[in-house]
Amino acid sequence: DQQVKQNSPSLSVQEGRISILNCDYTNSMFDYFLWYKKYPAEGPTFLISISSIKDKNEDGRFTVFLNKSAKHLSLHIVPSQPGDSAVYFCAARGTTSGTYKYIFGTGTRLKVLA
Amino acid sequence: EPEVTQTPSHQVTQMGQEVILRCVPISNHLYFYWYRQILGQKVEFLVSFYNNEISEKSEIFDDQFSVERPDGSNFTLKIRSTKLEDSAMYFCASSIRGGNEKLFFGSGTQLSVL
């Protein structure tokens, strides 16, 4: 049961352009979302979060958009840099259900070309 | 910056053997987690731990798995009798609280069961 889906396994973007990574979820109880970046041989590193009471959250080059009606979120990286090349995971949880677990997507491998 | 540390970074074991994976969460964090990632697949929740007891576990976390906080700093995952399908990268994570909090992940233990 894949409650969090990242349908693009990989994405290549030119340095300086925008990277858009997408994530869809099926569980309407999810109300808090995180994006993580993962380099090889390292653990996931937190990037940015968004609560369902917002539709946008910005932190420097990273912006996350949430469309609750479509159960869709996206991560925008502008401008993209070669150091952004990594696997990006979205994660979701439903705080009202009392669960502490995050459900992760399968990840999107971003490659930023110099 | 404080970080979650995991040892060992690699563990090779024979099928049927017991393994213990070790983690030192960030010192003021109260919630602890184990996740795993089978090669090429999503990061999967195993178990969450708070106040010296399991608060939630997934269907993966069967009787072969156990967790313990033997002292004030370590958090361990034990697999009693390893199976081939237990081969994965195991990540420990911690968070200050159990609400809308980001998880801090360790760099993982790569478990290979032969």
C-alpha cells in the first residue's frame, strides 16, 4: 500500500535552472509533510517541511507547495546547483491519528548538470 | 551540530545469526525510531520508541525484532535470527518531540545477510 508516491525515479536539470520534484499521497489524514535529501552512504537530511494549514513554505532556494485537494506536494529548488544532486524523499504523517511514524516515498534522484 | 551516530557502518552476518545495531540519538531528544531501506526501495518505518517503550511498530517489526534503550544514551535494534530479506540499510532517527517534528537520521548501518 503505497500511500506516498514519487512517480519520477530520476530528474536531470541544468545548473541554474529550476528543479521541481513531485510527490502524491493518498491518505487524506496526512497533514504534515517533510522533504529529505540523501547522499550516498549518508542518512537522510531534513530540508523543509509544510503543515496542511499552509499551501507554501519557503526556505532560501527551497520552496514546498501543497495542494490538499489534489493530495499533491512539490519541492522547487531555484537555482539548482551541482551540490543539490542527491535522492530526494518526501514523507508524510497524520498527526490527528496519533501516529508518530512518517511514511516515505520511493525517492527521486536529482542530477544537476554543470 | 549534534548528530545521531550509528555503529557499525557495515555488518555482515550469516543467516540465522543474531545482530545488534547500535545508535546514539541526540542527547535531548525523547523519541527514537528505526527505519530501513532495502536497496532501490523506499525508506520504511520499523518502530518508534518513547518513554522506554514501543509507541508504534510496523508489520515488518515482528517477533524477530526488538529494541532497547539499555542506558541513557544508546538505542539498539536486535534481530534475533536474521533472514536474507533483512539485508538493508538500517537508519536510526530521533526527534525532540513526537508531534510535528523533523527527524534527525544517522548515517545508517548496512546489514548484509549471507
